[in-house]
Amino acid sequence: MEPERIDQIIEKYGKNPSYLIQVLLEIQSEHNWLPGEAMKQVAEQLSVPLTRVQHIATFYKAFSVVPKGRHKVHICMGTACHVRGAARVLDAVQDVTGIKPGETDLDLKFSLETVNCLGCCALGPVMEVDGKAHGKMTPGQTADVLKTYE
Amino acid sequence: MARIHTPEELEAYRQQILSRKDPNRPCISICAGAGCVASGADEVIAAFSEEIDKQGLSAKVDTKGTGCPGFCERGPVVVIYPEQTCYLQVTAADVPEIVEQTIKNKKVVERLLFKDPETGGRFAREPDIPFYKNQKRTLLCSNIKIDSKRIDDYLAIGGYSALRRALFEMTAEQVVEEVKKSNLRGRGGAGFPAGRKWEGSRNAEEPIKYVIVNADEGDPGAFMDRALLEGNPHSILEGLIIGGYAVGAAEGYIYVRQEYPLAVKNISLAIGQAEEYGLLGDDILGSGFSFKVIVHQGAGAFVCGESTALMTALEGRVGEPRPKYIRSNIKGLWERPSVLNNVETWANVPLIVNRGADWFTEVGTEGSKGTKIFSLVGKINNTGLVEVPMGMTLKEIIYDIGGGIPGGKKFKAVQTGGPSGGCIPEEQLDLQVGFDELTQAGSMMGSGGMIVMDEDTCMVDVARYFIHFLTDESCGKCVPCREGLRQMDRILTNITRGRGKEGDIETLQELSDTAIEASLCALGKSAPNPFLSTLRYFRDEYEAHIKEHRCPALSCKELIAFYIDPEKCSACGICRKKCPVDAIDGAKKKIHIIDQEKCTRCGTCFEVCPPKFRAVTKISGEPVPAPIDEEKRMVTKKTKKAPVQ
């Protein structure tokens, strides 16, 4: 990510250290992950210790300190999906993609995550790909859905 | 739109909006909440706009995407005004017919109406559908009426009149007094009286104070707050501004999960519109009161729903809770008095200010007043958001509104209060919902998640699921929570895998006691609840797992086996073809047998076996019968006995 763009984001928040999380969220959403250089730049510009930036980047689930795939696959493991068989859907997705939750495949195609509730409980079990929810999933259907992504 | 300078101008503008509105003009409201969008609401909205254009009706008919009316199970939901005709599970293909029949010819499309599963009767009007009829919707009722992106829609239903009343007809003390009198208790879980919290902050010496909306709704299976934020953001904003005035704060924060992008968008839009209209910012409506609101996106940490952790996160730090020797309404955000309330609590404030505390206390039980929104999910026919008066019984909610358990299964328990809540068994279904009532039953109100479980749900697995969730979400500050939960998770996982041993229950109880006693925040203190409440009501299930290696619900994968009953198998071959690991042996007219070594217990055979055979069964706690002899495996048509001569 361009250092100039990071500066712009920091400027937008008035270089105010209490907006540290908001700054990191914006970098994460534009760049998909937080490179070490970016974290260093943020720490310097906001005059906060680098350790604090790293602490935040590893504490909150929204951040990733490693590159992410082009498509984000979220399997809802919320209670409603759990009692309707989400674990089996997750097993199937792991088989299809060859990666476990938290991992990204070598082609940087898919990143797999489990999430705790997407809030469309009526559709459980739910698999979300790039923000689009696919509801009432059965293990068998997951491969068909994932096939449609390049 | 020009800025509104006085309360009189606000009312004049409202009249102007209303005079432009013809109550008889048809309006097509389509739910644009996250649940319906996932079921294809966007396509339906686009199809309506296109069809209305095509038919040249755009001057005569309004179309709007609205907030969530709650009936997610049957989404996308479409309501057509003024008749309030309610269509369910609408697809884009249905749109031309709806426009032709209902809009042009004023007839209903029978097949899209709600059909009572028992009587088969159809209901045309939204308020007549049992799911809605048995609710008391004071907060959620506005969602389907307004386009959440338009402030004028909110003003048309009386929006910001409570703010006007508070600023010009009441002193700040009177507002606090009214909220105190209403006995409005925090809807986020703890149930602390909001008025007392406000009073404490108001009386604190420090001149700079804050008011905060907790919209970090992290409980799995709960989405009440999201529906309000997405569907009616101005109601929360209005409540917050009134709170700011009452407490004496000039700044308010809305802490909302970044996992709710539509909620972030709608509330940010609402703030912009309110500023433009002069309902937010400097000198609101010429009252001299100035107030600004900042949206802060949460970065994904369940513990940040805890008040002190949320405030630490607002300061731009890692969200860890801190000790509450001094309450946060005295020393909170940046060590200043801070009133933090949940979304639903704030949404109630304008109603209380407008209609009075006496109106609010008309509904409810002794200790819990008003209504409460629950998200009714799990093994239930009508999944969705329901708003009910406090004091309604669980049975009424689950059967009268929720329509009971699907597939003729037997109800087992209902889990309330989110991960730290507890399970309530069938014999307590007559329990009234209320803060104190649910706590006495060993569960809690929480933010309002209500997860229904049937006979197929294993209660030990449910406890394991929640403890595992909380182990993941523990911030790690206190040892009893960080390490204790990890051990509880390990022991419970072992039990569900058939590796439980004598003494496990006692160890779990000991770990629970320590976590309750020695954790700093509510997360750790209440984390053992899922274990304790399931143990209290379902101890026999724990013992069956440990002593007999048997899962009574036939749900724990490691403790069950699938078996094809040779008496019932007709060798149709469906299970053999569907088995993902080729563990089923058989052929045409040859009774099928599952190879227990190869079987991964995925349950596919159980699901696909045609109901007329029901040959696949689950076995737990006893050995799988040996496969039948090879020569007996040919299916022979059972011929009728020859009639006795």
C-alpha cells in the first residue's frame, strides 16, 4: 500500500491517536491486510508505540497481519447455525478449499474464517462469500457455490 | 433542505411533509434488512421499481426499501399500504403479478399470503398474521413504515417531537426523573435502571461528560440491535441526543460492529441528515443545547460489548475491561462520567419522553417494564425478531408467536441470554420473561437472544459450544477466565467425545466457582452459566455421556453410529450413492450395510433415506448389531399370505 495513501487516512482522522483503531480498519479494508511497514508508519505518525499498534492488530478479529485471499469465505458458527449443522458445512468447505479457518490458500484465492453470527439466523447454516450470504447450505452445496468464484 | 431554527419551524415542516402525503396512496414496502437481502430482497426491490415504471405508475405509487419487520423466516417480506397486505417469500418473478393484481385491481395474490399450517387459512393483512398479532410492537412497528435512509419519513411518524419536548418543555432534571420513574432497565443484559445511571452522571462533578450507544451486538444468534440501527436509526439518535441533554453531555459515541456494514452506513447517514436539519450540532432548534455524535466502528472483539472494555476501545486501545471500583457513569471514557446504554434502551427513550413514564409502566411485570425484543432462532418454525410485553410466558413466545418446533419434534430447552445465559427446560415454560424471573431460573435476559432446542440437541454439546466460544473471546486479562475456561472447554470436549471420566463434573464445578469468584468483568463471571444451567436441568445427559458413553440426543459424533435396519432397507441405493466416503455396501435388491470403519458419521445417509423406509437409525451407548449373513441380503418382496381356504 502506498505510504501517501496511509498518510491521507491518518490526516483524515486529524492525527488523533484515539482514532488508531479506525485508521487501522480503513487500511485493512482497502489493502485487505496490515503490512509491517504500514503499522510502523501509523505508529510514527500517531506517536504511539509500535507495540500498541501490533497489540491491537493481533487482538481484534477484523485485522490480519498476513496477506488475505481474493475471496473471503465466512462460515457462520452462530448458535442458530450450530444447531442446524454448521460444523458439517465447515468440514465440507475445508475439504473443497484445502484450508482451515484462519488460513489462506497458496494461490491467494480463498481465505476461510469462522464467524460467530451473521444475523441471518432464519437462513442457517449460512456461508458468506465476499459479503454475499448463501443460506440453508448443505455440505454438498458448498462446492457448487465456491466453484462460481474465480 | 434548510436548517430548522425553532421548534415551531420543526412542527411547520412536519405538517408540510404530512400534507404532501396522501394516506390512500399505495405504498409498496419491501424489507431491506440483512436477512431479507440474503434471501434476494434487492432483486425484488429492483423488480418493483422497474415494473412500476413500465406500467407508468410511478406518479401514483411509492416503493421503498425499509427496515426489518422481523419475519425473517418468510423473507423477503413485502407489505402494501394502505391495506397492509402482507406477501411473504416474494421473488422477482412474482412482482408483475402483484403490481397487476394488487396495485391495479386491488385484489390479493392468494398464494403469497401467510398460510396457517394447522388450519390452512390465509391471512391477507399483516396485523392478522399470528406471528404479528401476538406481539406488542412499540419499537419494531415503525421499521416497515419508513425508509431508513430518509429523515422525512421519520419526521412524518412524529420523529424528533420527543427531542423538542425535552428541550423546550422539560428541564434536564425532569427528563432524568421521567426515565427514572419509567423504571427503564438496560436492554443490553445487566438490566441496570437507566435513570439511576443517568442521575449518577448528571450529579458527577466533572463538567465534561459523555453518552454512548453500545451497538457491539456480539451474541451469536441475536440481531435485535442491528434491526433497529438499520431500520430506524433516527430513533436511536433521538434517544441519544435526549440523553445527552439530560446528563449534560456535549458529545455522544455510537460504538457499532464493523460486521454490520449496513447499520454503520444508515446511522452515519442519519447523523448527517440530523446535522443538516439542525437537530444535531450547535444550538439545536435554537435551544442553546449543542451536541455532536461520533461513530466508532468496533474491530471484532466480543469482550468490547462489556462497558469498560468498550470505553477502552473507544480510546483507541485494546479492549480489555477494567475494575469498576468507581462506576463508569462517574469515571468512564477518558476518566470522565459516561452513560453507556444499549441500542434498544436508547430507542425506548423518545417514547418515554413523548408518552410519559406512566404509559411505559402500564406494560410489564413488577420489576421489568415495557416491551423487549427477542431474536427467536434455532429449532423453531417462525425464526425472526419478536417484540413482546415483559411478563409474557416463554410458552406463548415459542408456540403462539414462534409456531412451535418444526418437523413434529419434541421441545427440549430454550437458551436465553447469549453465551453467558442459560438453558431453560420444558417444565419451566410457563416462566414469564423479565430480568429477575429469568435470573431466578438460572439463565438471564441478556440482550435478548432466544435459541430454541429440540430433542436432537445435546445439552452437553451446547455447553461445550458456548464455553468454547467464550474461551476464544476471553481477553486474557484474568487467569480464572483465560485458563479456567480453557480447561472447561477441554473437559467438556472430552465428555462429548466419550472420553469423560468420573470426577469431571466436580472439576468443572470447581473451575466454575473460581471463574465466578475471581474474574474482573461480566464475561468471566458469567461464563460458567451455560455449564451450570445445563447441569442443573440435564444432569442425566452429562452422566450418560460419562458413565455409559452414550449421547441421549444422538448428536455427539464420536458417540453414535449409523445403522441400516435390514428389516426396513429396500435397497433403493440412495444412501449408497450419496455417501461421501463410499462406506455403504450394497447393490440392486441387496440390503445395504454401513462399514463402520469407513463411516465418518456425517449423517448424510440418515437424511437421504426416504421417509417411507426410515431404514437408517442412530445408535448410541450400545454395540452396532453385526451385519446380516450374506445369503440373507437379497430383498424379497413380502408377499401377502395366501388366503386361508
